[in-house]
Amino acid sequence: MTNNILNHEDCLLSIEMDKKLETISFRVPGITKSKVEKLSAQQKKALNEALLVTTARAIHDAEFDPSKYLKE
């Protein structure tokens, strides 16, 4: 198995989630946008899933409170 997230044949996520109704946007260089637009549908799906996981990880890390695990 490779570390390249865009080469997986199966979906990266097998977790349940709410329906995706909201949009978050972020700025990228023009070259990045043009290269993303050239990805296959499967690669775009893998990229979207990686962004979802990365966003969830950032929220998890921001809310992490070690005192929850170090003191009763």
C-alpha cells in the first residue's frame, strides 16, 4: 500500500457522517487549482475525503484537553 492518498481504489472513509450541507473555502495558488481541476473524479473524491479527515483532526487537536486524562 502506498502513502499517496489519491491512488487508493476504495473510499478512504468508512465512517458514518452527517449529510454534507455546508461549504468551507480556502485560498490556493492558481497552479494548485488548475492541477486539482485536472484530477480524475476518483482522485478528487479521495482529496475531498482527506480534507474532511484533516479538518476533523484539526478540530480534535484544538479541543484536546490533557487534564481530562491526567486528573480525576
